[in-house]
Amino acid sequence: MAYIGRRGLLAGAAWVVAAATGGAPAARAAAAPPSGRAATAEFRGMWIATVSNVDWPSRSGLSAAEQRKQLIGLLDTAVRRRLNAVILQVRPAADALWPSLLEPWSQWLTGEQGVDPGWDPLGTAVAEAHARGLELHAWFNPYRVANHADLDRLVPEHPARQDGWTVEYGGKLYYNPGVPEVRRFVQEAMLDAVTRYPLDAVHWDDYFYPYPVQGEHFDDDAAYEEHGAGFSSRAAWRRHNTDTLVREMSERLRALRPAVRFGVSPFGIWRNSDRDPAGSQTRGLATYDDLYADTRKWIREGWIDYVVPQAYWHIGHPTADYAALVPWWARTVEGTGVDLYVGEALYRCDADSPTEAWRDPAELSEHVRFARGYPRVRGHVWFSAKHVAADPNGAMARVVADHYGPAAVPR
């Protein structure tokens, strides 16, 4: 009942903030249902990364008007490239690009964490995307707290300051996935946005337990001692923690707003076949073994609605061949009802790349052509927005001309 009460509070707060910041269109959108684009249409998306100002804003500290102008420009770029969805990073590091009641404003807006930027970026993004016929998927990072390891640099009221909630690893701060209270909190922080805006989807990236740092120990010893009884190993316990986060979020999202889809974009390799015959014919870091994320299980259990494996390798790569990964993922989603979109490394395309394949403007067009040979592949997502716009070697333009143009009819 307390959660229902807070939903009412959040809905009211959205209208107040919108009125105060000139965001009436966003507020009106918050009262409307999601756009409801059919999941069976070919998905053509792009990621807009905000952490460290990767894509947007171009730098922190810009005026609200300039931030909004740049955001609108990226949405217009998506339309110009004949895309139909944008995946906007709205919780890059235990912070928010909306007026959250639970976490501080993101430092990537004003340059200082907790400072109101003077407008509602997520509310504006939803309204402006929908006005252009684009889906808006809100991209959240569940556990990253900061790209530094100093708790004192967080705003005084930051939830991560609670004793035992964070782990310092690789010079960065992470929420501890082994603490049940942390898991519940990060769900609440993300659902705060779901209650306010007519999002088309909640989207998670590939960061669960952090990527391994050689010679360092992720110190979750105390949490493992308290909560790890009955598990065969710490690795099994960690995978259980990640599974639980995904399952609980799925259940809560479907209960709260069933029309909002739930998608995850994992690192492209689940397991390598030399460790598990069910794995792909690859030889690289694996989500199951190294990030404690059993992505195949989430598909089989139906906890997610779509998956976007980051297949960031070229066709013919010696240890992670795109032509081996796409068929593996297509087999994995077969019969599950989970949609498969392929994450594409547009950022690698460069006329000066040391890799011959990425110098070729036709490489990604060949990816689309190859993937369309597998009926379970429903589309592609391009990383990232600034490369969709700049297109340094013409690879995106080639994709649009070959596959997204007026004469290009997807299956």
C-alpha cells in the first residue's frame, strides 16, 4: 500500500515539475499511454549515452536551452536515418535525468551532482520522441555509483553513503548486488521513472557485476557470509543475485505498467563452447562466467521482452565472429517469445581503423543482410548516437541506403 501511495505522489510531482519548468507537453504525455508500437515491426534503434557526456549533452554545464536543442537534434537525426526508436541513458551512475525523489540529478547535466538543470530531460525526451513517431526506451544502469572511488564526492544525501551498500573496485564505486536492501532500492529508483512517464521500455545495459579487473578482488565478503549459505560457490550466489534482480524487476514492471517492455543489452557472449557445449563458438569474456549474468536463463524464463546482445565484432573475427554469434542468439530466443535485436558497433567504423573490416563502409550493411537471414532477428540497435549523426566512414549511410530506404522492405 505504501508503494501505491508513493505512485500517487510521484504522478502529482511530475505535473508540478513540468509546470514549473515549462514542460507542459511532457506532463501531458505522462498522462497518456505508451505509444504501443508493434513489437513485430523491424526495430531500428540507437543508443544515446549520457555517462561522461559520451553522446549527450556534448559537455556538462550547458544551458537548459542548449541541452534541449542538442537532444532534439539527436531525435531528428534518428528520424533522418529512418530509425524508429531511441534508447536514452537516464540513470548513468546512481543518479537521474529526471526530477527523481530518490536519487540526485546527474552531474553530466550541470557539472555538479544534485544541481537542478532547470528542465526535465526525460519528460521532454518522451514527448518529443513520441511526437516524431519514435519509441523512447529509458536506459538504466543498475549498479554503477560513480566513475571514481570517493564516497565523499557524492552529495551528502546520496543513498550510496549507507554503510555496506557499496564496493570499491577498479577505481570506481558500485552498489553491492549481494545486499537485498540495495537490490530493492535500485528497483525503486528505476520504477520512479516508470510511474511518471509513458515509457515504451525499461532498458538495462551490460553492467551487473563489474567487468573483471586483473589482480583485484570484488569485496563482497561480508554479504556472501551473511547471505550466501546454501550456494555451491560464490559465483553461483552472485548469479542468483543478478537473476533475482532481473526477475523481481520484471514482475514489478509488469504489475505496475504491463505495456512497458523490459529489455537487456548484454555483452555479446553468454558462454564459450569450450566451457559449455551449449555456448557459442567463441573464445572471449562471457557474461555467465565473468559478469555473473545468466542472460540465456532470463530469455528462457521469459523475464525479459527483448534482448540486444552487443555483437561488436566484424564478420570473420577470429575469436568472436559476428557470423557465429547471430545464429547462436537466434537459436536461443527461438520459441521463447523474446524479441532479438542485434547491437551494432557503429563506433568502430572509421576510415583510419587498424582493422580492415571496420574501414569498409559496407561492413555493417553486410551485418544487416546476414542477420535478416535469421527470422528471429527483429532489428538492430546502433552504438552510438553521435556516430549515427557524424558517420565518419559512411557506414550508417550505407545501411540506410541498402536497408532502410523507401525501396528497402524488411521481411
